[in-house]
Amino acid sequence: MKYEYDLVVIGGGAAGLTAAGMGANFGAKTLMVEANKLGGDCTWTGCVPSKTLLHAAGMAHTAKKAEKFGQRTETPIDFSTVMEHVRNKREEVYQEADDPDIYRDMGINVKFGRARFLDPHTVAIEHDRAIEDVTSRYIIIATGSKAMVPPIPGLDEVPYYTNDTIFELEEQPEQLGIVGAGPIGMEMAQAFQRLGTQVTVFDMLPRILSNDDAELAGMLQDRLQREGIAFRLSASIKQVSESDSGGVQLTAEVDGEEQVWPGNALLVATGRAANYQHLDIDKAGVNYTKKGITVDDRCRTNHRHIYAAGDVTGRYQFTHMSEHMAKVAATNALLKMPMKIDSKHVPWSTYTDPELAHVGASEEQLKEDGISYKVYRFPYDKIDRALTDDATDGLIKVFAKQWNGKILGATIYGKQAGDLISEYALAMRNGVTLRNIADTIHPYPTYGLGVRRAADQWYVKNQSEWQIKLIKKLFGYRGTVPDLSDENRII
């Protein structure tokens, strides 16, 4: 049977753009279908606007800190100008990276409309009150995710924001309540607090960022509290209603005590849900669950010619994993090369200031699995670049095998943690040990040097008293034997 296209990609976000680009690069006749604008969540409601807002808030915070260096500023923040800058930056990224003509120039046919399956090889595209049917040999579903809103009593009766709508704000709220202490919640909490809003965060768990290292997440929470953010953790939200002043009122039980929080605005940041309900995937016979479309490690569904990548699978909700999964899906579909998702080396990063990032196994996972390991720590206050930048609030922790320095996992709290974690991801994927990193020259003074110095601690921890005494005897050295029993010894 002949099909109109070799590849149809449904969705024009991070996964869809990557998959379609690879399809064209492999010489496949490719169609990309998008319901709204190319770029998806990352460009319009996720990574780009949130990091732009964080940067603007960081600049405001730096201006306040500059007073101790003699700089005086009395000009208040113009919130509407900040938000206009955020929206302009989205448009700039769109024009540079997501404009449809960029992909048409690659040979990709781009159509706008809502896609749905008619059968396993046929997709209907609804646009401009018309319906167009297309057939394809291969199909990759990359429709992303949407904000997940929990069933909180009264929530649907009051105005609230999600990450899909928060960047459209024009007026700055005096008091902002945030439901959810995950990455989105923490980033927005710090951004708005630094811009002058009083932020209160609610979460049902006893700590923030439950997927991160408990010690380092605790360090970040302490930092955010010092900046003025209030936390109501172990909180069960009972009711959301309109306050007497016309704002939002939230009633929660915190540690067995009922508390009422009145504010001007509410942000619900409780995660993302796979966006597949409009696809009529039952007509294609594709398996799915409430979590998302079911795929194997090659991103293939139960149909050999239908693949899914990115948030729509419910497996990972990161732009970098959406792109990775799209590469896996396109490679398996079009080249028949057995490529699998690299689930062992997935970097996580929360872009607060300081940042918090990790890759590989956590200490909790290693303990649960009964895997032997050693912890190698290096504080930011021993990184000279951090000292010069007044950014000494941070810690590097690496979990590795004692004997050979094989890295099992790493977590970093500190400036540029999201960049530094990439060195550990590269090392783990390619079998580079702590010894290899310690023996590799890193430029001075950089934050990256902290990665090397953390690796140096593997040498320190592997020293023994008898080895040093033997060296002293062989070469006639006259120094003292260092105290190797000190677990906090760092060189």
C-alpha cells in the first residue's frame, strides 16, 4: 500500500520539532501537524518564559544586593514591563527557532489544525472548518502535556493560574499562593518573591522537591525562606474560596491545625498530565493509560509503525528528554536501528538561585537497592570562583564505588548546577570514573573546577595510614601522617 507521507508527526513542541527534523534529514517525506503554534510548552508556557522571568527577578535581586557595594537604587520594579519582556523573549525564541518557514525550508510540510486518528495509518486534520485526511507509513505522536489541576473543593469557582496562564499576568499580585513545591512551584515562588510579591507555598509532602536529594533540597528551602518565602508543608488543602476582599482564600490543615490563607492570586503547580485525549487513539488501536500513551524503551507503541515521544508518554516531562525520545523514535522508525531510551542518565535541574540538579541514582535508591557506595562531598565555599562571585551557598555530592571510582549518581546545589551536572551525565554514560575526572585538567577559576576537586576526594578517601607510612619510609620523608579518620577532611 502506498501512503501520502513516509512520516507524520503529530505535535510541534520539542519532541515534534526534533522528530520532524530528523525525518527530513533521513530523506523521508514528512508532515508535522500542530494545533496552535510551533514551539509547544517549552517556548510559550514553560522553559523560555520561566527562565526569562527568573533572570529578570535575579537582576532585581542583584540590584538590591549591590547596595552593600555602594550602589543605590530607588526605582521600584515595573511589573508590567517585566512581563512584557518575558513575552517578547518568547516571540524572539519563536522567530529564531520555531518559525514554520524554518521547517518548511528543511522540506517538512507543516500544517496547522487538530489531528485525530481515523485508523492506524490515517489521520484527520481539522482546520479552518475543513477536514483533511492524510495517510502515513509511520506516525510519531508528540502532543506533549498540559497543566494538571487536582480536584480541590471550590477551585473551579475562583480564578487561578497554572504555568499555561501565569505569564499573561499584567498586574503584580501583592500575595501569591502556590500549590505545589515541585520545580515549577519553586522557580515561580522565587521569581515572584524577588519581584516584590509575598509568596506562600503549600504542599502535602513534608519537604520541597521530593525527587531531589533531601539534604540539598533542605539547603535550598532554607535559602528560599531567608528570601522571605513562607512554606506550609504537610498541608492538606480543604477548600478554596473567594475572600471577603475579593481575592482568593485557601483553607488547609497543616500538622493537624486548620489554617486560613488570604491572598490576591493563586498558582496551581501540581505537575503535568499527558495530552492525548483528543487524538481518538482508540481508532488506531494504540494502548494507553491515565498516565499517557504506552511505549517501550524504543518509543514504540503496540503498533510497529506508531511511536510516541515526550510528555505524552507520561515517562519524563523534560524538554531534553522529549528531544532524546524523539531521536530514539525517529531512528527506530525510519532507520530500523535498535536505539533505546537512556533512562539511567537522565539529568534533572531546578533553575532557582542557587540551582539544584542531579543525575543517576540517589542516595536513597542506592540504600534501598543494597548497593555499596561512598559519598564524596565538595562545598562551594572551597571553589575560588564561587568566592569571587559571592556564590558560596552550595554543595557537590557524588555517589561512587570506593574501589574504582565508578560514578553511580551525583547531585549539586549551587550556582550553575544545571550546567555542571552535564559533566557527570557524560562521565556516567561513557564509563569515566572519578579518577579520570580528577586527572583531567579543568580551567581555573571556574565552577567546573569544583567537579574536578570533588573527584579529587576519591584519592583522599582511598588513602590509608600504612600506605603513607610506607612512602615515608621508602623516600625518607619527615612529615606527619594526616588524620585519615576525619570523614569531613577535604583537600
